[in-house]
Amino acid sequence: MGIQDIIQGKKQWRAHMARVKALPPDYQIVYKELQKYIFKVGPVDLVDGNLLSDIIDFFEEGVAADKGVLELLGNDVAAFCDDLMKDSRTYADIYQESIIGKPGTTGK
């Protein structure tokens, strides 16, 4: 990864966060919680994927339809995130596979 890639990535991230800041305050709070949860769970393809941008698109549509953020997501934000990432491979999956695959650990 070169300097230009880093600079471009920062520009993209700043543009992304500018979209978040344009959302109403309740949407911003929920987005930040979603982001924390997603970063913690760690889908492997998060960097290459559009998951966070898709969430902002979804939120912008909700704002345009004059809906509250919890009307869109429901009361369980973590369950909403889990549903979004259900087909994504996570770092936890990789870790579990590495434990299962170690010799001498099966059958104990």
C-alpha cells in the first residue's frame, strides 16, 4: 500500500463521515453504535465491501421517508447488524477454524 492509496483512503473515509454527519442526530448515534459493533465483530471483507456505505444509503432513505431510525431497524440494533453480516466471514470464524484444525485438540 503506497502513500497515494493511504491518501485516497482517507479522502474516502472523510467523505463517508461527512455523509454520517449530515444525518439527523438520532441516526448518527445509531450509526456510530452499528459501526462499533461491526468493527468489533470484524467481517473480513469490510474494507473491500460496501456495508457501511449501504447502511448510510438505507438511513438516508429513511430520513427522506420521514421515519425514525428505530422504525427502520427495530429495537435490537445488534440483531440488525448480525442479519446484515450473516453471509460475511468474520475474524471470529477464522479463529474458530484455526482452533478446530489444530492437531491434538479434537476429541478432548
